[in-house]
Amino acid sequence: MMTGYPREQIRRTLADPRLQEAIYSATGRLMEHRRQVVAPEVLPDYQELREQARRIKEHTLENLDAYLEQFEAQVRARGGEVIWAKDGPEVADFVLDLARRSNARLLVKSKSMTTEEIGLRERLEAQHFEVVETDLGEYIIQLAQERPYHIVAPALHKTREEVGEIFSQRLGVPRENVPERQTRIARTVLRQKFLTADIGITGANFLVADSGAVVLVENEGNARLTTSAPRIHVAVAGIEKLIPRAQDLAVFLKLLGRSATGQPLTVYTSILSGPRRQGEWDGPEQFYVVLLDGGRSRVLADRDKRQTLYCIRCGACLNHCPVYRRIGGHNYPWIYSGPIGKIASPQFQGLTEDPWLPFASSLCGACAEVCPVKIEIPRLLLELRAEIVKTQAREGQNRWERLGFRLWSWVMTRPRLYEALSLAAGLLAGEGSDQGWLRQLPGLLNAGPLRAWLDYRDLPAPGRSFRALWRQRTARVRE
């Protein structure tokens, strides 16, 4: 079932102590910050806010067609334009056409998982446009020519020394390892980009249907410059980002910062609706909102799994996931990593793309406990696993696995045979024990799924069986 997963790449991650420390310490800090700001004594109505946020998302998706039409009408009433895009190429085609018509050469871009999802920057760069990420973490990742490692902290895996080396090599500046000075270097470069950019591209944390507003939440201020300095602003958002009313925004703002970084509220919250109006000093001359489907309508059609679209991209599930905290972000096949990636990727890209992904989970439930919109991730993982098994069975895959389970079933219904085989297996396994732990099986047993199981786990060496212990206990009672 785990065929196709990046075994060697994961092993390299697990064997890298520097990377392990970077992942564990960064996610640990985010976990602790979140824990402090959602404690009952600090936010008594936290659980009520989670339930309210879930109900708002559920209602919005139930009536998404009406809210999308309302949003489009409100954007146009305020001088903006709404563009409907089926997939990434359609988004790129629109932006490319806009850039060419506007004689634009430089585009600045704020942090956006949706544009990462469709590879928008890479598509534009392939057509010889200069596109610059302006979020500090995303800028570091762009210079390093990597993809984000984390939904909220894209450069989580980089040390200050590595950042200093990247800046020195790519920007031609003296190597600097002090974070504050590194930030100053990036700010100097990016400020010039803002001042000369023709188009600013952003994502959207929320889209407000009753006002046609695009809501951006950030800590650095780069999104505000991206939306106000260039003469054209393009916001790219998935259709699931809708919320009905401005009043609903307060619920999500109380949850997003706390869940993402442990802040009661992020530093900047921008509510944008349309281009610059007469008498206003800043803002774009043209304002576009690109609404992306990108597989979302397919997910929406499944009433049970559509809760995947509730996600507000806070990253809390990544920080609390024992699997993500060991293997990091780059071992996941798509842009979304961690628990949310395990349920989003198969639904957006198809069950056959990376069938191992929903199985890479301990089902501990930590992700569901911290999700601010109460997505039932463990249950969805189990449903996806079942669908994948059925799909592979129809395609004739995993014949040996099915044969193995049939054999297991046959043995389990024959108690005497089961007991004899258990005794033999215990004796053989005991030969491979090391200081009370089973790290590999001897001989031919150390192959196939048993070997794969022990690749990442040590088990207690087998002792006396339950049946033997029971016989001993009942014999004592009779005496």
C-alpha cells in the first residue's frame, strides 16, 4: 500500500540531525504559542468560536453558487473585475495577457498558497517576466529555488547560516548571519521592487460576499505594499474562500492568528474592495479577482468530504502532527503538506496520483483537536484509505496483500494451527532481538511488508504468549 512513497528521501531527512532540530524546534514553538493563546483562561469561548466557524463554512459551501454570484456583483459594482478560472493554466493565461497588454515586466507577489498550488510564478517566469516573492520566507525559498516547507513558515527548515549563504550567493552581498541584518538586506532589495513593479499579485485569506472585499492577513506589511504600490492588483483565490458577511470575519480573525502563529491577531489585516477611487492617494488603478476552481467543485460534490474545503491555511495541524514533525514538508508530493495535505492532495489530484499519502498517518487525532474549523481529518483519512484499497482492487493491484489477508483469516479461524504458528514465529523472532527490542527479523522473515514495518519501528521482543500465560494462571487457580 505504501508503494511509490519517497523512502530514500525520508531516510535522509530522518538522518539529518540539523534538519530534525530545525523542524522540531520551529513547530514546537508554534505549538506552545498556540497553546498559550487558546487556553480557557485566556479565550474562554474558543470552542464556541471553532463551532461557529465550522457552521459558517458549512453554510457557505451549501450555498456557494449564490455567494459567488453575490461576490462577483459586489466587486463589479466597486469598479473591479472577476475572472473565473478552471485551472492553473487559465489563471496564468489571464495574468500573462494582462501583463502584455499593460506592458508590464516586473510583478511582485505576496504569500499565497493558491498561487503556489498552480505554480503561477514559474509559469510567468517561463515567459520571461520577472516575478519577485515579497514575503521574507517566500523570498528566501525563491532564491534557494525550493518550494515552501510549511504553509505558514515556508523557510522553517533553513538556519540563519544557510540564509546568509543564500543571500551572499544570489544577491552578491557580504555573508551575514544575524537575522535582523538579513532582514535589512532583504528589505533594501524588495523596496526597490515594490517601487518599480507594474503588477501586484496576492492571494486572499477570505472573500466577503456581501461587500466584494478581499481580506489579507499578514505580519510583515509586504502584502499592503503589493496591493497599493503597483498600478494593477490581481488577487487569486480558490472559490472556497468565501464567507457570507463582514460580521463573520471577526470569528475567523480570532482563530486564524492564534492557530497559525499564536498571536491574538496578526499585525496587518487589510480589507480591499476595488481599485483606487477619486480623491484617494494610494491603491491600484485596476483591480482583478481571479476565482480558481482547480478541482474544488469536484471536492464540493462529495457532501461528506467537502469539509476539506473548510481549511483556512493556518498550519496548526502540521505543527502538531508527529509524522510532519519527523519527515518535514518536502517529503509530501504536493504543495500542501501535513495532515491537510494528506486529505487535500488525493481529492484535488486524484486517488491514483500518490496512493500512499493517506496511509502516512498514525491516526493520533491531534490534527482534528487543533483544527480551528473542526475538520475531521482522521475520519477522512480512513475513508480515503478505503477508497484507495477498493480502487486498487478493481485494477488488480495488491494481489499478494489480499492473498496474505485471506491466509491470515484462514489461520485465525483454526485455533490450534494459530497457536502452533504463533509459537514458531515467536521463537524465530526472538533470535533477532537486540537488548529486548526487535529491530529486524531473521532470515527470510526479514522481507516484504514485515521488513518495511521494522524500517521505522522497534518492537519489544516477543515473550510468552497470552495463551501460555492464561494456561499458567488458570492452573494456579485450580491448585
